[in-house]
Amino acid sequence: TPPKQSPKQFVLTSSGAWAVVDGDDDGDARVGGGDAVMRDAAQQLWRTTTWLDMLNDRARNAAYARAMRRVVQSGVDRVLDIGAGCGILSMYAARAGATGVVGLEEYALSARVAREATASDATISVVNARSDAYALEQGDQRFSVLVSELLDSALLGEGWLCVARDARARLLEPNSRSMPRRARVFF
């Protein structure tokens, strides 16, 4: 049998550019200097994004937590979190009573952070994958709730409509709910 090939993953380099590297499911990507490169990429990621600002925005996070409690039916819903980032929406879904949560995160470093942040909750599984590359395992139920924050300041810049359409067709139950449910753009 041929040797197992490592999947390709995206990491942010110290120069601020994204690089494609070999890695495995745990987000343990390897390029050049191994862990040192990953640490450098992680530091650069936090320096060059607004994630830290979003995580420190208490009003925003409280609004997401309240909305999640309204949307997720405790003991009933399976939740799909596309673009899980550090896992905060996955954690809110689990706390709201979801029976299972799958967080999909394309970037290896973010997926690794989300796995570590959610490790104490057995209902959450974080997968380093794009949503259009993710497939339900045989016997898996479709998801009843979709959560995502693939929204930029112009609303559509991160491909939200295509992502949601694909998820609805392949991964969600027919009468699934989504969060956010609607949005408005001001010019």
C-alpha cells in the first residue's frame, strides 16, 4: 500500500503571507522549522487579525450567547459551526444544550486553538477542513443548526452565501435553522 499522504493545510508565516504546508489532522503542520514555524505563525496570526478584538468584545459575545440559547433546542439539536476560528460559537452551542457540535476550521492554527479550547467538552469536535470538503460519515445525521461568522464588513466578502448554500444542500436537515438568520448592509 502507498504511504499515507499528509493533507495540505494553510498557515500564516512570519511575513504575514499564507503558506500551504503538509500536516496531519491534529493541526501539527510541518514546514521548514517545524514547531518553531508554527509558533511564529501563531504569533503573527494573533497580531494581524481582529480575532482578539472580537474575543474581548463582551457585548458582542453576550449577544451571541443569548442568540445561541434562543436558537439551539437543548437535547435535540446538532450544530455545525463553519469557520469555527477559536471555537467560541461551538462552545456557546454546547452550553445551550446541543447534542453534538462540529466546528469546521480551514486554518490549521485556528483549528488547533479551537481543539485545545474545547477539549473539556465531549460534545464538541473540531475538524481542520473547509466546509465544502467536509462530508458526513455514513450513519451521521444531518445538522439541525448552522452557525457561522463568515461575515466581513461588507457582509459577502468571505463567501457566506456560497458556503451557506452548499451546507444547506449537503449537511443540513431540510428545516434547519441558521445563525445569523439575516443581515443588513448599510451604504
